[in-house]
Amino acid sequence: MDDAFGVLATTSIGLIVFFGIIAIAFYVVYVIALAKLFKKAGEDGWKAIIPFYNVFVLIQIAGLNWWYFLIAISGTICTIAKIDGLNYICNLAGMAVNFFVFYNIAKKMKQQPVGYGVAGALVAPIITMILGFSGKYTFDPSVQVSPNGPIGDTKESTSNEPEKYCLGCGCKLKAGTKFCEKCGKEVQ
């Protein structure tokens, strides 16, 4: 009987060590990818190493308001404090923040924002690795994003003037122009 217990204990310890090493290796690769993503966005790569601060920097890169950081870390805090029930709600809110973060980052990298937002909410480390390690994705800080994520992202004009179109070629005219930029026809 003691032999069976010894084998079980040794196997359990071996599995814990094995999966612990895999988890540490995965985290190291994630931090390296996050550092590369930070460098693409013009931030220092070392900021990816510091827990919680790396989340704050990622939210800044995404152009979101600072209070998204509080929502993002609330799940971790509630889980550590063992607040049953609330930790699930806070973790769901953290997933929503991940959606907003990756939605805005995808827009700044000129990618499809909804797909990256959904994938970022579900598997953020993997999307971070894809965006960080791939040379295909470049960061464009001039792209305007809403500080409230897709909630404040609107396509509607803020002016009360109706949009005008060229009668010659049908393209949309900028406000105050006298000639169409595409065909040169005078605007009436």
C-alpha cells in the first residue's frame, strides 16, 4: 500500500513540476511578445515585465481611459481576496476590457477590429503573441480611436449640415470645397 501511495505522490509532483515549467515558459514568451508590441507602439519594452503596469501601458497604447485599468485588474484582486461571486463578474468585466483594448489596437494596426477584439477577449496572450511577433503588423499612432472602445466609435457626422456629393462622379465632397477633388467639376 505504501508503494502505491509513493508512486502516486511522485507522479503528482512530477506533473505539477512539468506543467509549472510549461506555464513559466509560456509566460516568458508572452512577456517577450508584449515587449515587442510595446516597441511597435513606441513604448519601452521593459514595461512588459512588470505585472499590472504592463496592463496599464497596454490600455494606454489602446487609447482607452485610465479607469479601464481598474476594471481590468478587478478580477485578479477579487480572486486573490477570495470574494466569491464577485470575482466571476469582475473577470467577465476584464474580458470586456480585453475586447476594447484589442479592438482599438487592431484599428491602430489597420486590421479587422471586431475579430481581434473577440479573440483578444478569449485568448489575449495568443493574440498578443501574433501581433507582437509578426512583422506583418505595424502600429499607426495617427489612427483615431475612441477612448471608450467601440461604444464611442461612431460613423455619424457631428455637424448638422447634410453631406454633399458631386453630381459629376458621385464622390463625397468635403465641407466648404468649391470643386470636386476627383473630377474637378464645380460644386453647386
